[in-house]
Amino acid sequence: MDNHLATVGGHRYRHRMRWDHLFDDLAGQLEHELAAEEADLEREEERLRLGRLPLRERLATLRAAGGDDSRISYRDRLHSVRSLRLVTVGRDWMAGDLEGEGALKEQAIVPFWAVDALHLSPGQAERSLASAREPSELAARLSIAFLLRDLCRRRVPVTVHTSAATIDGTIDRVGRDHLDIAVHERDRPRRAAEVQSVRVVPFDQLLLVRL
């Protein structure tokens, strides 16, 4: 390559250009192009991942983070805003400790369909997008029907909030898409003499279940 002009990759090489310099330059350009292509692929993969990201995974990521990230606020379909420290995130529900409801913290179950909007800080919203592996994936497979059946079996007194009422009592049975709750004073055991009525509540009317 003596005493003539060569153009490679937009660069002009004149006179006694050595082959090793030429290929070093080509290698540098190729490395730059491959890095740019890889970055483009990573951005596209991230865009696709975010497009498939369900609400459940974002909540599970915040729960796994712990600390302030696990404390969320949400607005329900009746526009009530509540604060919850996440303890468990199921397939279609979240559960935790209600905060700001008095000195005694109450455990509560919230179906996803009852949530009108989450109120997250900018930092929480950003961190909830991260891909985090949960210590156990069992909760991800448990539906709210399974959880309510367990409460029914244990005869746990509950307060059920629906779109139209607040009901104290004990869950008597759980169907595929509804539950029966025997209405009685919350501080009284479920006995036939104490039961005032039985309410049949469709799941899609549930806003909150307090334990």
C-alpha cells in the first residue's frame, strides 16, 4: 500500500500505511458497531419486557424490596385512599398491614380489581419495573378464592367491604365467584343465635377484607 490513497470506513489512508494499523482501525469500528447493535437489542428486549409486565410483578418487586418501598398507597373504586405495607402478593390479590387506621394495625386483603390506582413515589414507580425473583413463587399461584376458603376453614372473623356496604361476620362458604358471610357482631363468635343474616357477595364486589 505504498504511495496511493485508500479509503476505509470513511478514513483516508495515504503513503506507507501499515496493514496492522488498517486492521486495528477496522476492528475498532466493528467493535463499536457491534456494541451499538447489542445496545439496540437490549433496549428492544427491555421494551418488550415492560410491555408484558403485569401489575402483580410490580407489586411483588416492591414487597421483596422491603422498607419504604413495600409501603404503598392505593385508591379503591369508591375513591378511598388507603396505605398498606405489603406482606404477600398473590395471583389476583395483595395482603398486608393497613397503616394510618389507628393504633392497632389490621391485616387486610385487597383484590386487584378493587384498585382504581396505585399512588407511588417516583422512586417506587421506577424500582417496581425491575426484574426481581421472589423467594417463593407459591403465592403467585394462589387465587383469592383459595385464600378466602382458608379463612372460611379457620372460622376467622372478618370485616368485608363491598361497593355498597361494610359487613362484619364469618365466611361460611366460598363458591367459584362468590362467598357467603354469616353476619354477626365481630367481637362475638359465630353461633346460630348470633347470626343476623347471611349475605351472598360476588367476588367482583369485594373492595377489602379485614382480618
